[in-house]
Amino acid sequence: MKSFKPRHLLAALLATTLPLATHAAEPKEVRLDYAYYAPTSLVLKDQGILEKRLAADGIAVKWVFSQGSNRSLEYLNGGSIDFASTAGLAAVLSRANGSPVKTVYIASRPEWTALAVPKDSSIKTLADLKGKKVAATKGTDPYLFLLRSLHSAGLDKGDVEIVHLQHPDGRVALERGDVDAWAGLDPHLAASQLQAGSRLLYRNVDFNSYGVLNVSDKFLKEQPQLIGKVIAAYEEARQWTIAHPQQTAELLAKEAKLPLEVAKLQLSRTDFSNPQPGAEHVAALKAAAPILLDEQLVRPGTDVAAVVDQLISPQLAAGVIGQPVAKAEQ
């Protein structure tokens, strides 16, 4: 496997794009989350890629499991992890509400969420959800997907009864008949489709935001070199994932305790090809801004577009991947 050695690019970039950084001594331990909705995090952890890269620096690696973006951001904002794997729009929401979150890398472009109903449900359209119970995990991509989907049908969250459950519990509630629909997240969604026959009521890849890697403002300022090393490790894991789809599916199935066909379904709707934060990602997140205001998920008057600009920090990924950063994105 080819190893990434972007030290010269990263050093030059830090000198020119982060002149105000207050570098601190490297920590003795770096803490990252891993999640079933973030397959490259599983590869990174399973192969010990980061551990090998940081061994010479005497830095240990600690892994923390995340069930969803809300938990991941809680861990990051609470100081128990340094790197958080989340949906892009969840990171926007977190920053808009005052959390010092920075997105430094794009892990994937998944279609990981859709609205599901039981296989024998009489619900056929989004309009049929009016007055129904819908399970969702607040502060995550599926929750925001649900709100955007409702809006596209002329409804809002007041037209349904949202039952706030973590992703695995939402699946259970759907299959037990405790709710009428569920804003699901892979791999739980794929598993429910294949194992329980759950039907996808509504899909829209444009309402799925990117899988991103986040750090805090403080960590970005103090540890740019370390962040660059973590991004380089993620790049190694990403390229391995692309080159080894069968092994990646087997790993996901093993870690999430799922049948192999479920893992393959999840991975079949995940694109790993565009890891550097850029104009495409900014535009997609800005397109979702109105829902945050319309549903009063952020303070009235919040400039969500400006929040997106503050959130996305592409320079370190550019140093690793070797692509220039456009002026408008800096």
C-alpha cells in the first residue's frame, strides 16, 4: 500500500495559511470516534493505521464509539474526543448554536438516510405522514432529512409526531409498529430493508449531507500538524476502502454484527471519491440553511451561510491531498 507523506506540502501550507496558529506541544494521546455510518473510521481503527503513523511521536490513540452525529458532537464539545465523525449538516447546526466546531475533511458522500415505513404500511406518499408518528434522532442528518422532506410536501414538524430515539431504537420502534415511519440511518436502515422488508417511502440524495471529520477551533489552532497526520491516515484508509470493497463490507458486517449483504447495500450507496472540503460541499450545506431557520433550530436572524463558511476549513486537507484551495473557500 502506498503511504502518504505530505509533510513538505503541509509545512508550507501551515506557514502561509495558518500564520496565527498558536501551536501547542503535541499531546500524549489523540482521541477519535469510530462509527458504523463512517466506514473509513472502521478501516482506520482495524488496521492500526494511525497508531503506526504516530508511534514515532510517542502519541497513543484512543477510540470512542459514536451511535450518531449528536453523540459524536456531544463528545467533541464535551472534550472527550478530539476528532468527531458526523454528518455535515449536523456540524452546521452545532456551530450555528454556538459550538466551536470546524470541519477539516470529507470522509464520504453517502446516501445514508431515507424515510422508511413497514412493508405492509398504507402510507404511500409524504403527505400521508400527516398526523403520524415518525422516529428520528434529533440533531442528526436523518432528523434534518425528515424536516426537509416534510417541507417539500408542504408540511412541517408540527404536522407529525416526532418520536426522539437513537438510530438503533428507531429501527426497533418501526419494526414493532410503535411508530408509523422512521428517518433511518445506515447500516440500520439497510438492515431493516433486507431483514424486515421495510420499505423506503422517500429518498433524496440531495437531502443527505456529507460524512465529515470535525475538530474544535482550539484544537485546529494548537495542533495543525497532528490534524494533518490524522487526515493523512484517513486518506490511507479511504484509498484502501476504494480498492477493497469486499474486505470493507466484511469489516463493516463484522463490526456492526450485520449480514454481509446489509453491509454491501450500505456501501453501494456511499461515494468515497471527493475528500477535500470545497465549493461543492459548501454549496450543499448552504442549500440546507433555510430549514434550520424555518424550523427554529437556530436563533432567529442567524446567518447560516456565514456559519457554513466559518465551519469549513479546507487548508489542512489540501496540504495532505495536494489540491489548491480556492480563494473563495478560505
